[in-house]
Amino acid sequence: MVFHVKSTAFMTALLALALCLSSPASAQEAKPTAQPALKLAVINSREALARSNKGVAAISEIQSKFSNQRRELGVLQQEILKLQAAGQKPQTRGPNTAQLQQKLQAYGAAERKLIQEVSQEEGARFKPIIEVLHKVVEEYAKENGITAIQDSGSFVYFDSSLDITEEIIKQVNLSN
């Protein structure tokens, strides 16, 4: 009976060893799999957007559309400066205070309105260009075997050979 117990223990240990050697975990440890090479690139997306032909045209159109409002803000700002200068003289200090406050409020309201309108216009004009930019970046990455592309503003340092901004601008300009 002692012999039987020893042989059963031996057989159990041998079976456990065989199971361990044939398990998928040990197979993976024995044969390391090759990981695909990581190929990175960086892009200055703001520059690509602003320097593309479509981006330059959008910026020009936006500036043109809001040039009158910007000019009106400039005139209002000059009026405020004149009132402030006149308010420093003792003889004109009282009457100009209310008028100055009114101009300051009008300027603030006009500036907020302009900022909001420009922001909305930029969103509408740049959205289709951004979509083209994303498509071009994705196609470029696939064609060149690039694993990941990061905006250059997120890095403290990167080798300039990783920068694909110029290539992307060219491709965006060639796209319809």
C-alpha cells in the first residue's frame, strides 16, 4: 500500500508538470511574439489648418466679414480714450464720467458680441476644413505605416524629422 501511495503521488506530480508545460501561458512565455514597430509622427494642426489654401481663404473671409465691426470698436475705443483724457482735467471731470461709463459699457457689449459672432463663424468655416485635414492625416498615416500622430503642441521636445506638417498641408491643398 505504501508503494501505491508513492506511485500515485509521483503520477500526480508528473501529470501536473505535463499540464504546466502544455498550457497556453507557458507557450507564450516560451515563444515571445514580435510586436509591430511603433512609428510616430507629429503635426502642428493649427499651422496646417491656417496655412492650407482653404484655411487661408477662410481666415481672409472671416476678417473681411467682420472688418466693419472691428473698425467700429476702434472708433469707440478712441472715443473712450478721449473721454478718459478729458476726465483728467478738473473742469471736465463731472459731465464726462457718465458718458465714459456709457461708452465703456457699449464697448464691452460690442466686443463680446463680436467675439461670439467670430467664434461661430470660425466654427462654421473651419469645420469642413478640419474634416478634410483629419481624413488626409489618416490616409497619410496608413500610406506611410505610421502608428500614431500627435499634435506637436503636446511635446516639450521632438526630433524635427517626425514633423509631417508640411506634407499634410500639401495633401490638404491637393484634396477637393
